[in-house]
Amino acid sequence: MKFHYDLYDKGPIIRDLPVFGAAADLEEGAAVMRGATPGTDGGFVILASGALTDIIGVMAEEHVNTVSGDDSNTGGTNYTRKKVIINPFAIFLAEYLLTDDMDVLSTSGTTVTITSLEDNIDRGWLYATEGTGTGRLALITTAAAGSCTTKETTAWDATTDVIKILPPLHQLMKIADVGRGIGSDAAAATGEVTIWENYIEATSIAFQTLNNKTHSGLTGLNDRAVKFFSDIQFRNHVANTLD
């Protein structure tokens, strides 16, 4: 993900902070949070996960773990600082991971059944990544637990996999792609964010806001290198905590 804008109309605020990658790389664009485990990562920046509690921001450069000892540690034998974007009211542009998808169980007309699908995602979207109807984009007009209604008939079936693009003002998200993007589980995720806007980009489609009237029902997007994005704000930031 990358810095998009700030609700206070500020540029990115960047600080050099001590990082702990647990012997793994921290990629540029990865969301990071406060380490809180005494004796290991307490007091350091670590990869964001789960509920996205005490988010610090997003890595502005990569931290590479090439050998043992690259990480900062509580013993004081190593101390590695990297640049992190820390704006508490930053909006980050995050891409949806097309390989992190969910299975369609069946469809009937405009009803799409997905086991354990979360409720309250009206005005979100489904995009087919595999199987019957690959490349079709559909607006969710009404959502219910385990199923939803789309604007158009999709003709998807049990071979179809889809991602869900979360609706504006939704407040739960799955972090994916080593902290850089958004994944799709059928059930509600736990990551505390606010979705501000959704976007599409593809061959012959310039980067633009997803539009209910013009984009729902598009097909063949799998042959057009399509990408989807959301503007996200982390709700539980170290400088603006929920808890």
C-alpha cells in the first residue's frame, strides 16, 4: 500500500524507527504496528496483523533480513532503524489481492450464495477471479449472512472464486500480501479500518472511482490486467487509539 492523502491535508510524516521483522523482510508498503511482547519485539515496529491494533503506519523503505541478527533486539546487540510513514490520519491506497479469494457455493438469478459470507456489505462488489464467469464484476445491492444480491445476474457456479471489494465506510478488513494489501475471507475480518473509497484500473480503464452505474456488469476484465483498490484509514493508531 502507499500514502494517498491525509485528512488534515498534510504530506507523509516519516520517522526512522527501530524495526523487528522476526527474521523476515518488512516490505516497502507494508503496514506495521507496535510490538508488545516483552523480551522479543516490545518497543519495536513489527508487521501488522489481525485486528490491526496500535498501528504505527506503513514502511517507507524495505527492511531486509539477509542474515541472523539483522533485527533490532532487546538485548541491545543490534539496532536497525527504517523509515516509516506515521501520519495518524493518513489515507493509504491498498490493492486487493486477486489470489486471496473465496468460493461461490451457487447462484440463482441475482442471488449469490457464499458460505459464511458476512452481512452488511451492501454497496460492496464481487469480482470473479477463477472458474465460470471469470472476469465479471458485480455490485452488491443487498447483503445478508451467507448470501447477497447483485445488480445483474452473474451465472456464477460452484467452480467460481470471487473476491469481495468492501463498501465505503466499512470498518473491517483482512490484511494480506505481507501487510501490503487486502484479502477476502467470506466471514467478516477483524482488522479495524475505515474504507473511504474504491477504485478500478485496467487496460483501457484509467485509474478511477468504482461507479455503480458504469462498472457493474463488466466482463472480461481478467484479460485486461484489472486491479482494484481501496482508500483505507487505520482506526487504531498508536497516536489515536480505540482502546
